[in-house]
Amino acid sequence: MVGSPAGVPVMVEAIQAQLDGPRLPKRTARIRHAGFPPDQNAAPDIAYILHALGLARDRRALPIWQRIVDLLATATADEIVDKEYSYYYYVAEVCFGAERLGDPAVIPLLLQLHSYAPFRQHVHRAGMQTDYLQERMAYLELVIGRALARCGSPEGFVILIEYLNDLRAIMAEHAHTELTAITGQDFGKNAAAWSEWLEQQGDSLQSKPWLQSADPVRAWDEVFYTTDPSFP
């Protein structure tokens, strides 16, 4: 949480011990009034460790993420947002770590994740949407897209550009915010202009990890860990 990778082996060992079975662990903690994910942080225990691992920005997390993506292959949309299964959090935490690491080596597993039916084609361009759980599934696709984009994948930008035309303002705004943050460009919500920009980039796309400090560091405004030997 304070920027040191020292705890990575311990977290990796703890997570691997829970991923030996054929399915991802479900939530076991009994939290009163827990709603559909994401709600009140009522996640499987392993998801909290995954979040901490993501903060470390360490490539040793890649085998863990790959194992989780492999186990998500048979997950249904209902299991993603189910209060007990809560697979939603696994997707969110893999992408959280991936966008902080920003390593092109993560792209194949993210593309594999996006190939699964529950995590694709959720852009909503017409009519009204009354099922709010569909919005949460769309958000996961957006999260996968922004993680891919931060790792330098053109497919990630394609996902974000598609959501510029989403009728749900929160989705379109988020896609626009991420595109401008990652690229330093701003073509508004003009999907055609963004697509033209992407085509012009060709093979020159670079990864851009999300480098914001962790919440404790921002809250306390302190330097807790540094590799700079000159730091007092």
C-alpha cells in the first residue's frame, strides 16, 4: 500500500494457495445488507489480496492474473454479479493491477478475458436500459478496455472509442476521460476523430501505466518507500 514490492512473494503464495481448485473462490464472509457487486466491498477474501498485489506494480503477478482469467472462462453473467460468487471483483482487480503495471506482456491475457461472452458487446446505443446490472457488466468491459489501452493495445482504444457513443452518460464520459488521460489528446466524443487518430498511430502506441499514488500515500502526503539512495 505504500509502494514497496517487498510483500509480493507473500501475497503471491497466499493467492496461489486459493487458486488450486477448478473454480474461483466465492465470498464466504457474511456481510449484512450486501448488495450486488460492487457493493460495500463484499468481495471474496482473495480479491482484497489481489488489490494489494496490484498496488505493487510487479510482473510476478502475471501468472496469478493468467490463472484467474483461465478460471473465468466458464463464468456466466449471473455469476459475475451474484452476491455469493462475486466474480465481478476478480475482473476488476486483474484490470486494476494491469493498468498500474502497464506492461505489454499483459495484453494477451486481457484480450483473452475480453473474448469471453459476459465481458463484450455491452455498448448501448438505442432505447432505454432498465436493468442496472447490465450497466455494471458494461463497466467491466470499459475497465478491460482502459487496462488494454494503458498497456499499449490498440484493441483497448477501440473499446473506449466505441463507448463514446453509449447513451449512458456515465459510460461515455468515462471513456472520454480515459482516452484524454492516456493519450494527452482531446477530440471530445467524436468517435470518428479518435478512430482516425488511432489509425495514424499505427504501431507507435506506447504503454502508459496509471501512476497515481495509492490512497494511503495521497491521504498522508508522505513518502513511505523510495529506491532513491539520496532521499533522507
